[in-house]
Amino acid sequence: MPYLEQCAVRPQFHQRLTELYDYPKYSCPYKRGKRYFYFHNQGLQNQEVLYVQDSLAGAATVFFDPNTLSEDGTVALKMGRLSEECEYFAYGLSSSGSDWVTVSFMKADDLTTLPDVLERVKFSCLAWTHDAKGIFYNCYPRQEGKSDGTETTCNINQKLFYHVVGTKQSEDILVAEFPEHPKWHSSVTISDDGRYAVLSITEGCEPVNQLWYCDLQQLADGIAGLLPWVKLVDNFDAQYSYVTNKGTVFTFRSNLNAPRYSVINIDIQKPDRHNWATLIPQHDKDVLGFVSCANQHYLVVNYVHDVKDTLQLCELSTGRLVRELPLDVGTVSAVSCKRTQSELFYKFTSFTTPGVIYHCYLSVSDPQPSVFREVELKGIKQDEYEINQVFYPSKDGTKIPMFLVHAKGLKKDASHPVFLYGYGGFEASIQPYYNVSYLLYVRHLGGILAVANIRGGGEYGLTWYKAGTLGNKQNCFDDFQCAAEYLVQEKYTTAGRIAINGASNGGLLVAACVNQRPDLFGCAVAEVGVMDMLKFHKFTIGHAWTTDYGCSDDPEQFKWLIKYSPLHNVPQPPYSGPPYPAILLLTADHDDRVVPLHTLKYCAALQHGVGSSSVQRQPLLVRVDTRSGHGAGKPTTKAILEDTHIFAFIAETLGLSWID
């Protein structure tokens, strides 16, 4: 793309980003059978590699390397599951960033590939029965036309199957289907004791689910057909996430009468709701994030306090706090533990810390975590950066948290360029995370990173989430615009030096805010955005988002959507209002989550309405990547080039120079 290639800072940004991205990346180890597994990227490998070792101190060998599957790194390991005692590895591969997955199998001891192949898999669970005879998975019926990620066909009628190792997919056993509810999704978890299949059913993306189970021990003929599911919860009133069970007493994380989540126990022999017991009540302010069981009698409990993580060890039997686990200010990005194992691993990250992995033996009387692995950074000095959290008022007075990352000793003289990021949807919390491009923007372009934790996310639980959904969606846009106004008022910057960015639902956020306040921003970068709010539910998995957005088929909800739909609020020519900021739209040819037509239609409307205006001086640009999708599994080379183009565009349009 000539414009992006000629941006003045592009060569330096690309070179420096490549240099600083080249650091070793590790996942938490996890144990299966008697061996340990972990993912590792040496630095610039396109895909991370799965390694295995017999002990934590033993030599590690490559177990599975996706980089050998394509020259350009566009075949990615989307999902992988080892059987309980490490007999088999089931792995799902996706090509060119598509959500479609093909599942294959191999023996875990000698890495022999099995002939079994599962096709048409998407948004699937992978759950081995403990006897390692087979695996539960989801797939869709065959559809007309293509199924390679370039199609827009609606994804409905997902079914749940059981595949027996060594058989053909055509022989797989249908264990659950919902013909009267074509939009339902299901997912199986096998209980820690291997006895129960726990089935979670969702319809859309709202944090609610039905909860069914099947006692696999009671199946005289084994898994041979539709399972005799027992419906423990047969409505969509709340969410129930399996944690563990002891016999018939099951432990769940739930938002039932607890918008900040709690931990509850349900004895399936006494299923009436009045018999349910609260093990850990919801906190007065903090959100109960994730809960995992470890070493038979511990719960590892995460809380989110003002968008920052804490981690606790609690008793499974009573819920009593045993000890706080040490954490700096930031995010627990991963936890690895199992009820049947005595070890705990957890990984910490922040805006300036790529990852510290802690290890803790829970079998001792006073468990003390120690640093297991810490990456030494070259070229980035953490003490050059300052991280603050501020709380600013939105339009309705609600206080919104925002992280600011900038150079130490920054003067508030309204001179600094800002990169303002937001998401605000689907109960997703945007907590501190490490991004080399952000640090380059601060260090070499003199910028400020601002991450606004707007409503619609899960930062403060269900109430915060619902305040940014359906008829309340405008709150997200108000919160984001007020973040920009706050940064101007507090003399960090001026409107013309603010670049805004978001992806997917965040792309919608950016485009809606540009339409509503073109004068408030100097540059806008909208990645893979949902731009047509009247038709999004007609394409691929878009129907699942109606729980967040509503649906234009409903006359009342149509009124909400038409007010902010980016495609339908671009001005018509002749346009003589305030000029639009510089705009870069990004999409990809295999994005079958938010299909490219959203960006392409919005792009055409912008060119027609704004591009033809005599007042428009800043560029309106679209970047369409090939052999690429919504984002997951993107190879390192593509990710580095994309970030280079984004920040070079921002620098060019805001007039920023490279600072050595």
C-alpha cells in the first residue's frame, strides 16, 4: 500500500518492533500424566511451539510445531487437548485465520499421527473421557457453497458428537442436538473424577447458560446415542461455570443473584434451588474472576479490584481464605493447576512486564510461590515508563477508570500525542497487558497510551456490562468520548493529537465515535469492526451478538441501532460539517467472525459522504489483509507488519517524528 509504505517512520518502527519483539515467550507449564507441557516462542517464530519434558528440570523436546505446517505461518494451532493420562493429543488447526477448525489426533508417546480427522468444527469444546476412548466435540451440518472462512453463511444448528479414537467421523455418535433452537451452542466439561459429562448451553454471548449433566457410569452400553441428560438448570437466568465436584456435590462459579459473581455448591441428589449453598459470597466491590481447584482441597480464586488482579488460595470445604498470593499491579494472564495435582503455576503480566511465571507446591503446610521463569527484556527499560490509573466522569457522571502509560516526568503541557484504546462489550475486561508497539509509541514517538475501561466490559461485573449493552450502548460511546475530553481538559493533549483505536466491537466503538464527534480526534484506526448494525445478525456467527446489541428485526431495538450504526450515520454528500480525522480501516479476507463486508460497506459510505467533501484533508484508507482472519492465530510476521502500518499511519497523520 503506497501510502503506508511511504510513511516517514515506517522503516524505523518496523525495524525496532522486530528487534524488541524478539524475546522468548513462555506459557505456564501444565502436567498431564507424568510429563509437563508448555508453549514457547523463541522470539520471532510465526507460531508458538508445544514442548514436553519429563520433569521441570529435565530437557525439553518439541512435541508439536505448527510452524512446519505452512511456509508463511498461516496454519495455526487453534485448540489442543491431551487425554487425562497423556495417551493422545487432539489438535485443531485453522488456516488463514478462519474460525473453521480441522481436528486431528496423535499418540502422545511416540508422536504417531492417527488417521482420525474431524471436519466442520467451529466454536467447539474438546473433552476427553477419562478412559481415553474418545472425545466430545461440536460441529456444524454441511452448508452450500464454501466453508473456508471467506463465506458469510449463517452458522446455525451446531451439534454435539462423541468421537471414538480409531473410527471415521461419519461413525461419530450424536449425543446432543437442539433442532428447535438452531442458535444454541453447547460445550461439555468432563468432571474431575471422570464420572460426569457437564453440559453448558448458551444462546448468544450473554453470561448465562443452561446446565445439564449425564452420569457416564450409569450408561449400560457406554456412549451409544443421544445421552440421557438431566436438566439441572433449564433456563437462561444466570451463568454456571463448573469448578470441581466431590461425589454429587458440584462447585460452580455463578452470577445467580450475584452480579460480581460468587462460588456455589449444588448437590445433584438434592437439585431443588433451596438446597443450593453459597461457598464464597460475592465481594462488596471486587469481581470474582476465575476459580480453579488444586491439590484436592484448595481453590485458587482470582478477584479483579479496579481492573487489577489479586489471587487467593482458599479452602474448598469452607471457602475460607488461606493466604493471598503475591502479585504486582497488573494481570494474572494464566493459571495452571488440577485438582489431582499438587502444583500451581500462574503467570503475571502488565503494561511493562511481558510475563513472570510463578510456581507453588501446595502439598506443603505453608505454600510459598517462587519465580519459576522471568523473561529478561533487552532494549526496554521499565524505569523509563510511568503507569497511572485515573477515574474520569462520563456524560452521566459515572466514574470510568483509565490507565495511562507515558514517559517518566511527563509535563502536562497539552503537547503530547495520545493513543486511546477501548473495547466496551461482551463483558470483556481490558486489564493491563504487554504490547511492544505501545511501548515504542511512548518511547520513540513521544506518545501517551490511554486504555479506557468503558462500560459494556466486565470490569465491575454484570451491572457494568449491562450498562453498555442493548438500549444502553450509547454509554460506551459517551464513556470513550469523555476519555478524550478528559485528556484534553487535563492538558495531556489536544483533540487533533488524539488517535483512537479498537478492534471488532472496539472497531464499532471507534467508527461510532468518529461519526458522532469527528472534531474530537486527529486519527482513528478501526480494526475488523462491526459497522452494519442493521444486518450483522445475518452473517456467520453474528446472530450470537444480539444479546449485546439487540436485533433490527425488533422494531424497538431497530430504533436503538439506527441511531449509532456506523454505516447508517456517515453523512451524505454534500458534506460541509467538521472534517473527519484521518481514518484507517482494517479487515481481512478470511475474517469469518466479523465478515469484511462490514468494513467495505463503511469504507464506501465514507468515501461517498466524506471523501467527496472539499473540507476533508486527512486520508481515508482501508487495509485488507490476505490469508488472514479476525486476529487469533495471526503469524508473528503479519502481526509486526500490521502494527507497523497502524503506528506509521498515526505518526504520519498526526505529524510525529521518530525520537531516538
